[in-house]
Amino acid sequence: MYGVVLWRAPQGRKAVIWCENHGELALYEGDAATPSFEAGDAVSFDLDQGRRMRVAFNLKVIEPQRSPGLGAALGKMAKMGAQKATPPSPGPVALRA
């Protein structure tokens, strides 16, 4: 699956990802082998549909800083109320060979 990192923990091993299918958000909890990534990066990952949440694993950055303001825009929408705003689009994710 593809998505955009909305939030990354300061230590860099945890993240919240907005998924391409606009379903529930996915939680990523990496380990020592976690690739370097930032909020706004377009990523690919495998997804496990857990009982309580979606869990991302095998994270790979495919386009750094594809949508750097997406997390802030979604937060602003939440404060305004969803009925008053149109969701931002991260745009198509261009895959690189």
C-alpha cells in the first residue's frame, strides 16, 4: 500500500500514516533497521489489519517530502469541522524506478 506520513515521533521509529485508500490511519512502529523518514514523505508499506488498528510494516520512502503540509492541513480541517472544508489531496504518488 502507499501513503503519506502525517506524524513522526521525535525518535523516528513511530509514525502515523494516511493510507491511499482513505480508510483508517495506519500506525508504524519500527526497530533499529527503520529507514530515515519525515512527516510529509510518500511511503510504501505492507499492512496488517489488526483487531483495533491498522499496522504498517516494511516501510520504504518512495518520495521524500511529497506532501509536507498534509498533517497540518488535516489538523486544521478537524478544528474547522469536516462539513466546512474539503479534504486536501496528497496528489498522485509518482513511483520512481
